[in-house]
Amino acid sequence: MRLFNRLVAWIYSLASLYISVLFILIWIDAEFAAEFFQKLESTAPYKFALAGGILILIGSIWLVSVIEHHYLTRAVSFTAPGGLVRVRISAVEEFLMNEIRRQLKPVKRIRTSALPTPNGLRIFNQVVIWSGYDIPVVTGKIQELMKRLLQDTIGVERVGDIKVSVYRISPAEEDPAREETSEEPPAEDS
């Protein structure tokens, strides 16, 4: 990643320097400007399009990789007795999702997204809940459990909002043992 960043920085620096020198020479010397524009008109347009396309492609790839790197390296930091501790946001999200699914039976699925802010760590959740459960009680338990897990287990001091969005209520699955008994014919008396 560092090598690619340096390579892109050099390419864009050299291209910018070249264009800047051209603009200065055109501004200073009228003969150079006339000669330059004559050569520019005689050059096939596809060469400029190709060079511009390559620069845009390299810049786009670099921008995507920088954004992805920034997203993957987001972390919660705190000072422990031994020094600085960093916990990646993706690890926090995965831990919270696994613990909620493990500890709360009404939750069928959960998707968690964490966002570090100056007011603390904000948590956004999208939940699928099994039918037959009280939604306000379940979402309250999710919020309480997440806050406790963030503070006690991970060590996050400031927890911001914990938002829960129930985006689906899943019908309860039939008990397989009950299905088998209902399909069997009743026993006949002899």
C-alpha cells in the first residue's frame, strides 16, 4: 500500500510539474506558445485521451484503496496500564453481533455498524426478530447488553447512541418433532 501511494504521488507530482512548467513557458515566451500549439494540433487526439484516461484510472484506483484502507483501519483507542490499546471497529462490530445472537434468543439476525464520534462510539443495528416476542423489551435488552459489552468487555469509556432498527419480524419456525407426529396416521385400535 505504501509503495503504491508513493508511486501514485510521484506520477501525479511529475504530471503536475510538467503541466505547470508548460503553462509558465506559454505565458513567458510567445514563440514557444505558438510552436507548442502547432505541435499540439498535429498530435492525434487519442494520445491525449489515452494519457488522461490512464491518469484518471490510476487516481481512481488510488482513491478507492485509500478509502478502503481508512475504513479497515478505523479503531477504538484507549490507554491501558501497559500502554495504548487499539481495537478495530470491525472486530467490535463482529463481537457485538456474535454476543447478541448468542445471548438473546429472540434475535434471529443482526447487522451492526459502529461509528466513532467525538461524543463516543455510535452503534447502528438492523435486527430480524422472531415473532411472538415483545419488540420494545427485546430492543431494550439489545441496547443494554451492547452498552454493557462495550464498557465492560471492550473497554469503551464513552458510548454514544445505540440505535436499533427492526427491519423484519420472522415467523416462528415449526418444531420438527411436532411436524413428524402430526404427519403420522393415528393408531388403530384392534
